[in-house]
Amino acid sequence: MREADILAMTYWDRATVYRPFKGQLKNGETVFYRKADGRKVYENIPCALSTHTGGSLARELPAGSVPTQYQLFVRPEVEIEPNDYLEITSRGKVTRAMAGLAERQPSHNNIPLVLEQERV
């Protein structure tokens, strides 16, 4: 049994991954599909969602925001790209987030996530 297989036994959460893409309407207009309108590349894949960071205040005019970040752990063969949109089900709760650049290891991929909608 490989290290990736051992770690995967701790992946109790599930994720669906959508990838943004550019398409064309019948009238020739170009449209950009993103978030859940994007191309579904993975459905119900095992993963492990970390505890959130709690956020740190970023002051911008006219209001501040508190971006909350997570880490997502998946098997090394799962290719999640920056700007992919994820819907992760963890303990019955759905978390929607955007992916950052993955840190790839032989045993797992570690993907930084930012919540879909920041609270202002």
C-alpha cells in the first residue's frame, strides 16, 4: 500500500470540481462560463477539507473584508487548477470556494481555497 492510499483513507469529505471555459453562443457571441456553470471535471471525489483560518481583516475603501481560507487535500492524481470552482460537502455542510495553485506531493495535493463570497 502506497502512502497516497493510506492518506486517502482519511478523506471523508466529497468535492465536485468545475473548470471555467470560454464558449460561443449560436449568434457567435463569446461567453465565459465560470463557477457552477463551468465544465464539471470531477464529481463526488474523496477529499479532506481543513479547518478554516478564520480570516484576517483587509481594509479597503469603503469597507473591509475578511477572506476566509481553507486547505483541501486530495489524491496526487487529482488535477485541480487555479480558479477551479469547488463545492465540498463536509459533515453535511456544503462549502463553495475557488482554488489556488496546488502544492503537489507524491502522497497528496494540497490546494489552497478561498470562500466563494466574502462577507463585508
